Amino acid sequence: MADFISRPNTTAAGELLAARSGASGLLTALQVQLLKNSFGFVTIHTVLHSHMNIEKQYLALLEEVLRRGHQKSDRTGTGTISLFGRSLRHSTSEGFPLLTTKHVPLRQVATELIWFMQGRTDLRWLLVRNCHIWVGDAYKRYLAYAGGLEEPDYSVHVEDVAENRVRCMTRQEFIDEILQNDHFSAKWGDLGPIYGGQWRNWRVEMEHADGETYYKYPNIDQLMDVVKLLKENPDSRRMMVNAWAVHDLHDMILPPCHYGFQLYTRELTLKERGGLYEKSYKGLARNKSHADFDKMEIPKRAISLLWTQRSVDLPLGLPFNIASYALLLEILAREVNMVPEELSCSLGDCHIYLDQVEGVETQLEREPFGFPLLQIEERFHLPEGVATLSLDGKLKQMEPDWFRVHDYQHHPRITFPLSN
């Protein structure tokens, strides 16, 4: 979170700070730094306290947008209050960042993330696992087509005998048809080359002079390429995955909101590795060397993840995104035998929909609890003898019940409207 205001002297800056703090109450939760630049001006940098955990940063962002945001129209017609350009940061030493001022369903988070990581874009796979996250967008597209037809089309319409008319499917009928009808699912349940389609199968379609199409860059597996770099060149600055494929945007049911992530690793010190040894083996690490720790496969590096998001539904979407990328970081760290360290995000249009304001006010009244601990239970689910599978092999068998949290204390659920 940053707010830059230049003033010619510290007195004016102090007066401004006092006025703003009294007006909104927001700055009581923030740290303000006065930095003099080369021109003699003082710049006020409003930044979150380094000791604030990510949930407190998140709540401060909610309050800032609610109190200082700009009211804007949007594509859904709901209307938003928004601010632009903010960031959050989490240290994994504080636990798994499943927000506690409302319930965040880890199983839904894990289901969608596995779907991404498998490279899937089909709605049916999610629905079979009782995950309805993408139904709204798919159903909206269906209604736009079926509702615009002037003549009955029984491939998309249903005959309502009771009302003696032909009509569009209800939302539940649409879901049932996706689950039961292969042809219907292939047409209306395919969400286009979104997220996982780009993570695992980035490709650029070209056209020959004779009109025949082909793929110039077929099947680029960005996710597995990053895993390979983590293992072979962990200091690389090119460990990135991008979902914003401009050439494919027109075929996506929704352009990606969180459109890219980057990984960063660093070497652990001997003392840090010793701490890991003592935690794992319950013994003292005295007089042990890096070579000793290498033999015991004690991690050599820490890994961090930064994701970038253009559009941020703060009440409904961001808590989900935080947990999803934290889970991705944990999975990747486990695969390459590194220690997950920091999770951070760069956020563009941070907004609260107008019909979410009441729920946000409720959430801001709540005091956060401590974060839970994550447990990955793959060893209980993989068939015997395949524990050494590559990440790609594990992903083909991965299910949401591999992931559990312990000591998740949270406030009651808040039902926020979703604007599609």
C-alpha cells in the first residue's frame, strides 16, 4: 500500500498526515515515513507495518478502499468502489494464510488450483468435485446465446410442459446437463484457454499462405519449465508463468484476473539449515556442515512467490487468491525440496462491489485469529511405490483431500454476492 504526496517541508506534511488520520482513522493502522528527495521535497510514503500479518494488511486495504475509494461503473453493471496499485506480503513462518475474519473453504481453493495445475479448462471436472466457482460465467455465456434465439433449439432449450412453453435452462438444469451430456459439456462446459490452459499448454496459432492453420509454438508447458529451472538453475530471473495470452483472450470465457506469477529462491545459511535439522530430527545441529545436511536432504534453499493481478474482487476473490498461491508455493517447494518463505502480490484495480459493502463492514468489525497449519498428505493417497513420481505424475492423481489445515479458527461465513 503506498500513497505519494509531495510537500515542501515536514510541517506541511505533518499537518496533512494529522488531517487525514483524523478524517478516516485508517492511518492508525499504518506506518508513515517522511523521505526527503534530491529536490528538498518531503514525500509521504504510507506503507503497512512490517510486523502486520497479511490478514491485517488485507483488512487495512478493505478499509482504505471503503473510505477513500473512487466509485466506478464496471462491466457487470453492479458498480464498485476502487483504488489502484496496492501490494500485500506474507511470511510463511506465520502459518498458512487462510483468512480468519470469515470462513475460506480450503477444499474449493485446492480443487481449482489442481484444475489449473493439470491444465484443465472443463467445467465438468470441477462440478464432479462439487466446485461451482466457474458456473456463473459459463451459465451467463449460455444464457446470452440461448436467450437470444428467436426459434426453439432443443440442444439448448427445454420444453416446459407445465407452462406450455420452450425456455432456457435454469442454472441447476444447466449444471445437470454439463454433468450428464457429453456433447453439451464439450460445447458449454469448455471455458476456453484460461489459466491452466496457458500454464500447461501455451501455444501460438499461425496461418500458412494457403490458409491452413498450424501452431508455431505448440504445447509450451510453462509450469513444468519453471520446475525444471528451479531444479537446474534456481538463481534464474526467468522463473515466470504467464496466463495473459493476448492472442487467446477472445476465446476465453473471462480474461485472467491474476495473470502471472514469478518465483525467487535464495541459499539457506548453515544456521538456517541447522534449524531445519533440529526441527526434523529433534537433535542438535552442532558441528554439522553443509555436506552433512546435503546427505540428509535438508533443504538448501528458500523459495518465494510473487503473483500479479489486474482485477481484484477484494471481499470475495482476494482471500481465495491468497490461499491458492500460498498452496501453489507449498506444492512447488515440496517438489524441489526447498523451504517456502514469502508470498507477495502486486494488485491493480482493487475494488469492492457496491452490493458487498455491508458484508465488508461486518468483516472489519472482527478481530483476526492466528493462521492454521497446512498438512499435505500425498503419501496417504498415492499408490505404493509411486511416491517418487514427478510433479506431473502426481498432478494426474492429485485430489483436494490431499490438503488439510489444522487449528483453523475462524469467524462465521460471510456470503458476498458474486458479480459475473
